[in-house]
Amino acid sequence: MASRAPGTPRASRRGSGTPTFTEQARRSQLVECTIDMIATKGYPATSLAAIAEQAGLSKAAVLYHFSSKDNLTRATLSHVLEQFTSYVNEKVAAEADPRAAVVAYVHAMVGYQRDNRRHVRVITEMLLDDAEGTRLKNPGGHDTAGRWSALADLLAAGQRAGRFREFDPPTIALAVGGAIDGVIGQWLAHPELDLDAAADELERFTLYAIEKRDTPGERREKAN
């Protein structure tokens, strides 16, 4: 029987195309190694050979699980975005009140990125700061242009419930999202920034933009 060279892939025992438990574990390991490489070296410097070395595998073993660098990095980005989205959705779903849900959204967006700096670097490298043009602006079909649509939906729901003033939800979502991006960008460049305090300020900024306020006449009537 021919022996297998160390680090080369073993053929799957399933004919259906469904990865085995061992294959799933290996793919997860490769995704984590890719996160580390992109976060520390940047996307352009992340190669299959470097990922293989970090994982203790041969390049052929990496290609067995992911047929190209693009496939591996797209799977990595999908993993990061799914983790991020699940976290934010869980925090928002825990709040029935529209105002509390928006506050939870803002704090979840900042809190997740504070606690997962490596993931932030992957998103930044692959979606926001890609120097190669448009090739990676939408890797794997991710709708980056609509990345604030979930917040816009929350704002519209609050309007329907009569909790928020009249405004255009996509525009306000874009403004709030831009503020969050700005704070995170500053934190990446200056890690000493207090993100908890910044999140509190973002909460106040958001609520001031969306909450109803009394007109001068209504304030006079309340004063009387």
C-alpha cells in the first residue's frame, strides 16, 4: 500500500460531497489561520503558502479543502460576517421596544468590533480598503452597499410604532453607520480610544437624530 506524504489530504469517505467531521474541522482551522494572516499581514501579503505554513499543512492540503486563495478568503469573510451579524441580531432581538432595539444595535456594532479586532481587520482589508479596485468589493455576493439596511428596517419599524419622528430611514441609517465606521477607524489607528465611552456618545447621537421632540408650542403648553 502506498503511503501518504505528511500534510497531504486524505480523500473524503463520503461520495455525496458533504464534508466529513474531520474535513469540517480542518476547514475551520484554515479559516482561523486565514483570519490571523489577514489581520497581521494584510490581504495582499496573505498567500496559500503562508496559510499552509501557519496551519502546519502542505499547500496541496489547503487546495484540497479550498481550491484557490479566493475561495478560502471568501469563506473566511463569510464566516466573519456571519459571526458579526448573528451577534448583532441576537442583541437586537432581545429588545421588544423599538428605541431599546436601536440602542442595542449601536452598542452591539461597537462591542463586537471591540472584542473581535481580528475580524474587523478582515472586514476592513477585504471590503473597505482593498487597493485592487472592485474585484473584492463584493466577494462571495456580499451586499456591501446595503450593509446598513438592517438599521434602516429598525428605524422604519420605530416610525410605524409612533416612537420616532418622520425622516428617511436609509439616510439616517447611512449617517449612523458612517459615524460607527468613523469611530472604529479611529480606534484601529489609536487603540487607546475608549470605545465604551464612544458607544455611549454614538447612542446619544443616534437618539437625537431619531426621537420626536416637542415643538415650541408644545413646550409652552406643557410649561403652563
